[in-house]
Amino acid sequence: MITTLPGLYLVSVGVVKPAIWIFGWSEHVVCSIGMLRFVNLLFSVGNFYLLYLLFRKVQPRNKAASSIQRVLSTLTLAVFPTLYFFNFLYYTEAGSMFFTLFAYLMCLYGNHKTSAFLGFCGFMFRQTNIIWAVFCAGNVIAQKLTEAWKTELQKKEDRLPPIKGPFATFRKILQFLLAYSMSFKNLSVLFRLTWPYILLGFLFCAFVVVNGGIVIGDRSSHEACLHFPQLFYFFSFTLFFSFPHLLSPGKIKTFLSLVWKRRILFFVVTLVSVFLVWKFTYAHKYLLADNRHYTFYVWKRVFQRYEIVKYLLVPAYIFAGWSIADSLKSKSVFWNLMFFICLFIVIVPQKLLEFRYFILPYVIYRLNIPLPPTSRLVCELSCYAIVNFITFYLFLNKTFQWPNSQDIQRFMW
């Protein structure tokens, strides 16, 4: 039933074995539940430090208050509810986050060999983390493309009249990408920068061939499919946890004004979204059967109760997606392209609606939006603290039993 590679177990051995040698503890003590969970507490401390370093690297330092905002942002993400909860259990989330964030940080500092190695470590915790190693390579490519794009725009402004039309920017970018990819010099530069990630990609492909697929263990319960509404669930998830930054009267007014100006485009997007919800909504057997998880109740009391609800939520999905894209407009178009492609590859093939799958893309998204005002960060942190308190209260105090089992069951993410 275990479907992840043994990264967490190997690290655990690396922690508990020295404890036997140094302190003379018995294997019964060092391999206890508490000691094994302590491994994730170590990862959580590392994650806090990595988040702070990433905020310092990613965010500009041109404001006097930015240091306070970075510290508050770090603290907020460190207690992000779905991640924070699993810091205290023997799950792969904390270690997966640690190695992926570490790989991203090394990529930003230009240490691409180290970044690729750390990406491999992240892959050992969860196979889908290979996509975030690809994202690191994409970050390098996006940086080079952005530099070349700026140079190209300056040349065109001097030589040619601007192209007009609703898809003018899209056409220009497409033409630029085609011309850029036809240059051997450009490709060789990108190859020299990203070859460690390419090597990691070949190793991953070899694993897939030898293993006969990306999943190990119970493959019947983890079959890939085109579950397009997973994107909508992620947008909703992000809107809920980042509402101080994404949801405001001004944002809603701007969105409605844009919808009115481009009503044909939004009408088409709505039709496509309704079609995707209609044809590609799946309910995994775990989602329907396991009443310990919050997703069970979200599905049962929202989506399953009234069939029409999943279609009525489409406008909210579109607003959430637009708000997320709008909050990332400070990043280059090529960075956004890389991020959303990786997001798509990570979550759309997953049949199971599981909030844990959203943790990494959410954290990477949150790292890259502009630092919000202190008041919004305090609001966000307070909401996270409340959600964490409720989650732990339910987990510890509202236990129950299944009819066919004597084990105690608990409500959890």
C-alpha cells in the first residue's frame, strides 16, 4: 500500500542509527513512533530557514518594511495548515518540502548541480517532485528567455510598427519562441546551464521504464487520468488560504470590469470550463470511502449533494484563476508559463482529490507573489493559527470508530 520511494525511511535510519551509537539507546527507543516523528520536526525547522532564505532571494529589498514582511511571510508559510499538521506525523510532506525548497534555492543561486541532486532527493520522497526539479530548470530557461525577449522588443520598437489585435502579444511570443529555439547557439547555452536537470530527467525516465510506471506499490489505486477540475480545486484552495491577498472589493470590481470588456473571451472560457467539469470530474474510491479526511465532507456536502453545484462554482473558479494569475504579473510571462505548465503536470493526472498534493505548488506560488502589506500578513497568519487550532482540536478530541474496526479514527487533512 506504500506508493512512495523510501527517502523518508533512509533519512530516518540516518538519524536513529547515530542515536544508538552516541547515546546507547535501544532500538526499541530510537525506532519508536515519537522518535520517527521527530525526524519531520527536524525537517520543519529546516523548512522555516529555507523559506526565509527564499523570501530574501526572491523578493526585492527596496522597501524599509520588507524585512518585517519577509519574517512574517516566513512564519505564515511555516504554519501553513496542511503542511504544519503533517510536521507532527510520519508523512513525507515535511521532507518532500525541504528538499524541493532547497533545490529551488540552489537553483536561484546558480548552483545547478547541487539543485539537481537535491531534486533527486525530493524525488525519493515523492515521485511527482521530479516536476519541481523540471521547474528549477524552467526557471533558468525563463530567465534567459526574458533577457532575450527584452532585447527583441527593443529591436522591434525601432524597426517595425506594433502588431495589433486581441492575441497580438501571444502571437509575438510564439514567433519569438520559435525563432529562439531555431538558434543552435541559444540551445547550446541553455544545455550548458541545465544539463544536470536533463541528466536527472533521463534517470527518471529510466526509473519509469524499469519500474513500468511512476507508481510503486498499489498501482490500481493511483492510476493517472486527465482530471482537469483538479486545477479548479487548486485555484479554490489557493483563494481560500490566500484570501487576504486575492479577495477584495477592488479585485472583484476589476475582474467584473474585465469580464464586461472581454465578455466573448470569458464566455468561451466559461463554456470550456463547464465542459471540463462535466466530462472530466472523477471521484476516487478513497475520497468516497474514507471519512477521516476533510475532502470526504467537502465532496459529500457540497459536490455530491446537488449535481448543479459543480457547475455553479465555475465563475468562482475563473475568478480564482484570474486572481492568482494577476497576483503573479510581476513575474515574467515565461516564468508564469513554466509555473502553470508544472502545476498542470503535477495535479491534473491525479484522480484523488487530496489537499496534500496542493502544498508544494501553493508554497512556490506564495513565495513568488509580491510581499503583501503587514496588515494582510497578520490577517493571514491569524487565520492560519485559527485553522490549525481547529484542526488539532478535532484530531485530538473528536475521535470515532468504524463499525468493522476497533482502531481509533481521527479527523485530519
